[in-house]
Amino acid sequence: MLKQVFNLTLLQHTIRTATPLILAALGGLLTEHAGMLNIGMEGMILLGAFFGVLGSFFFGSSLAGVILAGLVGLVIGLLFAVFVVDLKSDEFIVAIAINMFASGLTVFLLRSIFGVKGAFSSPDIVPLPRLKFPGLSSVPFLNAILNNHSIFVYISWILVVLIYIYLYKTPHGIWLRASGEYPEALETAGVSPKKMKYISSIACGVLCGFAGAHLSLGYLTLFSENMSANRGFIAVAAIIFGRANPIRTFAAALMFGFFDALGIRLQVMGIPSQFTQMIPYIATILALFIVTKRQIAKVKKNKERDSSAE
Amino acid sequence: MAEKLIELRNISKRFPGVLANDNVSLDIEKGEIHAIIGENGAGKSTLMNIIYGLYEPTQGEILFKGKPTQIKSPLDAIGLGIGMVHQHFMLVPSFTVAENIVLGNEPKHKKLFIDYKKAVAITEELSETYGLKVDPHEKVESLSVGIQQRIEILKVLYKGADVLILDEPTAVLTPQETEELFEVIRKLVNDLGKTVIIITHKLQEVLAISDRVSVMRQGKMIGTLQTKDANEQILAEMMVGREVLFDELYKKESSKKEVLSVKGIKARDNRGLVALNGVSFNLKAGEILGIAGVEGNGQSELVEVLTGLREMEEGEFIVNGVEAFNKSPNEIRKLGIAHVPEDRLATGLSKDASIWENLLMGIQHEEPYAIKGVHINKKKVKERTDRLIDEFDIRTPSGDLPVGKLSGGNMQKVVIAREFSFNTPILIIAQPTRGVDVGAIEFIHSQIIEKRNKGAAILLVSAELDEIFRLSDRIITIYEGKITGEFLNGEITKQEIGLYMTGKHTEKAEGGEKVE
């Protein structure tokens, strides 16, 4: 029985379900480093998913879908920055507004453009291409896990490395981190922290747009209402769990992806979906619990070290 | 005649509702140490921020080397060779020393990546050239304020500054660190041809370090004089606009009855680290006990423990013969302790509440101000408010004004008026004159002395050594949560006490008990 759950398909699913989390979390960790926790990623993903389908359906090209999703993400990211950075609104309120707006707008457009309720699927939606690496097909295990995924799976992995290098090895990335930790220091050094915050927010919007496009054009080929299914929030959890480090956050996103995939696999076993669908969320709560525990333990350790030094 | 490097002509800067700089003119000569002094809110920092491009003037022009120049951003200022060391250090805590020094202008390799090795080399070279020792690899968050200030100065020099603006650089330093800083400033000016503008409100420092001094008051430039022609009295008068008497304060002999004692108290700070590590002392009626120490050595936690705001882990705390270990703030107040907290805006006052409400806090449920403990007796409250406003010289058009609208000095007078009006036998006073102008300092000091002469026991915590020396009968020094020395005022100089404040000397003490 266990074999039916824990097999190669589970790992394959893990990679597929983790991808939107990775993309969104990479975006979110940029804003996190710039001093803004963006829970509006949920709405950004949803809009990306919708406009991905829209672009793909009308232009008959998945690239057009991705570009449209990215553009919409860019606009929302810009909007978030205008409100949070320039108008100094509360970032949570703005993010909640974005989430509600995204949810309402996609439902509305789904009905007025496609004339359907709930979900829209059509053979005219062009899915994202899958990549096949011929070299891998002879390696049995890796082939099953790594080969033949939608293109964003690979892009997300490359981005993990690029963003890591950007944040820690380039001046621009250092400025981004400084803009969140101590903006005044950056400003007096002659670099505008506002600019860095804008850049991070826009990049986050675009990456969330891509995460959405992957969801509706790569993972599935349809759009359904609220199909982001709290992935934006799980991405936030991944960022917190990974302490905004791209590598650690990637690992956290994979872990959450694993539980998501596990839920799906267990459903195959005949366990009611109401229970299996809880798994990723329960995992998220547990993960955050562990992080908090770890932090408390760290403080305690400091205490002990102090008292032993006395 | 020295060359004029920077000339400000008729500069005005208006913020919504405030004219921060009013038609100010000033010239800075090449190779001088120019002090700018003035009370808080006199417009010194605004003026310097204009030179550094953080603010744009509403009116007026700036000449650099004789040519009209627009300084629209710090980048422009840096381009002209003007650098600023801010009062609050502009260092990113989690970055290393080298990363902080090159921030904004990082050395690169392959045009894309930061060349960290080169950043370290640059830091070492700067450190060597200017004689300011730092470790390039260390993270800033683990360094002392004195070292952080060195990094700030190096950072400014790295950007190629010929003019250094230092905004209240000595506010956070011990006397020794101040002396070291002055050495550095002299070296920069005399040996390396730099120009230094130093903002301060400490008159002795102005006289010790500067070549010329400019005095500001209420946004206006009062005048510039050669430091050799100035003395404390002249400068204080220019700052305040009237005669200020730094008279010896009259201190009556006290009764010496012990009213408060603590023994071996231990407590932790907000991060869970040991902040107080076995502190013992006693406090007698009719005396002022001053606690001297560099900020962050446990003074704040000590005050919080004694007022019930922080949990004590161990120790004995006796007030008038009653054990007060971990009693609530309210219970402690009932034992006869009033508290002037160090941060008037965070804990001392409610900024949005009116003056009368702030003055009433703590007795709002008591007769005669509350009828049957429920309904506020407006008439009685108003009488009290007006009396305190008058008695404590709170400058306000009305008691209904929100406290947040007052100046720093007047806000502090509201806190002091409230706490002093409770007529408690014990007062715990922290940083009573922080960010307060000279006139108000004089008034607050006289009020504290008056309380003492009436027999109150006063514990005074202050980062200003001058204040400690002026008011205290007895002084104890605190360093890393331990008492390092105890002295009668007059037994010790400021220089000597600095050594106790930095843990370089410790009085031999048995079990924390002190011998007078």
C-alpha cells in the first residue's frame, strides 16, 4: 500500500506542485529583503493564472499568455509599491485589497469574457511546452523525476541560483538588502531605497504572474475560480521557513510541494479529498510552529551561554 | 585669509507649519573646524541636511568654492567632496565593516559582481591612512558605538570627502572616546587638510575643539565668532537669548535615612540577555544618587525593574522597609515611588492625549478628581492643570492641547509636573533633560534640587555626565550590568569616572556591598 503512495510519481508531483511556490517565494523574498512582507502574492498568482489563459487562448500562443501574465504582475507589483512605498499605506491592508480585487476581478472576467462559471477550459488554450532532455532518458531514476517537465520548472531552478548570486554577490543585490534593513544608510550612501523597493515589488509581481501562468498553462490547462488555492500564503510560509535565503526558501518550497503531492497521492488511495487537501496547510502550520520553536530555543541557548559565562 | 569653501546665503527652509531655517547665512573656510551650536530645534540639523542634499532649501543659495551650486541629493554633495556623519549611525547592522564602508560605491570585478577582497583591502588601507583601527570582517551589529562611529567616518572618507559634517558626534561617547575622536578630528584637519563642521550642544567641547563657532537660535543664525574670543557664558547667552545662570545649586544637608535598598538584583533585557548582574545599592532620604554609565549597560533595565516594569530574576528590593520584589507598577507607586521615564514619548506620555489628561494619569480615579471614582470632576481637574502649568512653566496656550504638539522641553515638563505633583518620598528619574533646551534644563535641574532639599530620595540616571556631576550627592558607575564604583560627588573627576564607566577600573567590592 505504501508503495502506491511513495513512488516516483510522488517525487514527480512534488517538483510540479512546488514550482509555483518556488516562483512566488523567490519574488516574495525579494520584497522581504527590501523590508516588505507581501501577502498579496496570492492575488498576483491568481491574476497571472487568469491572464495566462486569456493570452494563450486569444493569441494562440503560450508565450503570449506568459507575457500577459507577467505584465499584469508587473502592474500589480507597481501598484503595491506605489501604495506601500510612496503613499505609506499598511502593506497588509494593500495586500489584502489586492487579494480581494484579484478574486473578484477574475470571477467577473471569467463570466463576462468566457461566459462561464467556475472554470474555463478549451482546446484553444495552448499549454506551455514541456522540455525533454534526450541525454537524461537513458538514466532511469533521474529521467522519471527530472525530465519532461513544463518549462517553468527548469526556469524556477535557474532563478534560485541567479537570485542567490544577485542578492549576495552583486552591489545591486546588496543595496536591495540594505533598503530593507536600514534604508537611511542606503540613502545617505547615495542610492535611493525607494527605487530598490519598487524594483523588488515589481520583480515580485512578475514572478507571481509567472507562477500563475505556470499553474494555468503548465500544471493544468484551464482556469478555475480561486485556483491559486492559498499558494501565495504558502509561499510566504516558505520564505519565513527559509529565512528569505533563496536556497533555503527553495528547499522549503519543495517541502511544501511534497506535502501537496502527498495529498494528491493519498486521494488516489481512496482517502476522502477533504482530508487529503488539508495536508499542505497542516504542513504549513507545523512548519511555522517549528520555526518559532527553533527561534525560542535559540534565545534560550543564548541565555544559557550568558549565564555560564558569568 | 583662508579660502571660503562653502557659503550659504539667506537660506530658508519651511516645513509644513514650521520655519526651520530663517534667512540663514554661513560660511565655512577651508581647513577649519567650525562648530555649529544651538538648542534642540534651533535648526542646526536642518541646515546641515541642506548642505548634504537631504533637504532642498525653500529659499536662498549655496556657493561652493565661490560658484552657485545646487545640491539636490546626497550624491551631489558626495560629488562635491562633502560627507556627513549622522547622529544616528547610517550602518546596516547585519553587514560587515567592509560592506558598510563601500556601500553605494562597491568595487567590482567583471563589472557585475562585488569584489569583496578589494573592499577589505580598501578598508584596511583607509584604516591605516587615518589611524582608525577597525576589523573589516566583523559585523557592525556586534561593535561598540565608538567603533561604529569610526566606521562612519571611514565611510565618509572613502567617498572622498574633504568636508566632514559631524552631527552631535559626542552624544553617545564616553569622555575617553570623545577625546580620541577629537584627536582624529585634529589629525584630519591639521595633517590631512580636511575641513570639519561639528554640530553639538556641549559648550566645553566647542571651546576645546573648534576654530570658529556659529550659534543658531529658533531657526536664525545669531552670529559667528572666533572660538578664542568666546566662553561658555557668552555662547549660552547667544543660544538661549537671555542670561543663563549656571549657578552652583544650593544643597541642604540631608537626613541620611535609608528609604530604598536593592541587593544582588539580576534581570534580563528584551533579547533575553543578562542586563543586570547582581546590582546592589541603597538610597537615602534627601540625597540624589546619580547612576553614570555608557548607555546600554543596564541603566534602562534597572529603572524598569525598580518601577515594576521588568521582571527581576533574583535579588532583594526593599522600599521603606517593605519587600517590593516583582510587585506591579501600581503597587510600587503606592509604596511611594514616582517615575520619570527615559523616553517621554514611549512611556512618559500619551502623545495624542491632552495636557490635562496626561497630568491626571495615575490619579484619575481618585477623589477629588473623580467623583465616586467614576465621573471626572472637570472643575477640580482644571484647577490642578492650571496650577501645574503655572508652577512648572509649561509653555502652552491651553491645557487642552495634545501633548504631542509641545516642544521636547515642554513635554518633559509635563512628565515632571505630573510625577513631582504626587509628592512621593522617592523619585526615580531617567534622562530628565534628554533632547531638552538649555533654558528648560536649568528649570528642570532646579526642580529636582528643590525636591531633594525637601527630603525626597532621588535616583538619577543620565547619559550626560555633566548632569550627574551637577546634581548628585553620590555617584555610582554601572558597566555591563554591574556596579563598578561608588563615589561621593567631588571625590572624582569626569576623566577618572570614564574609566569606571568602561570597566577599565573597578573598585574593590565585596559581595556587591560598597564602602563609602
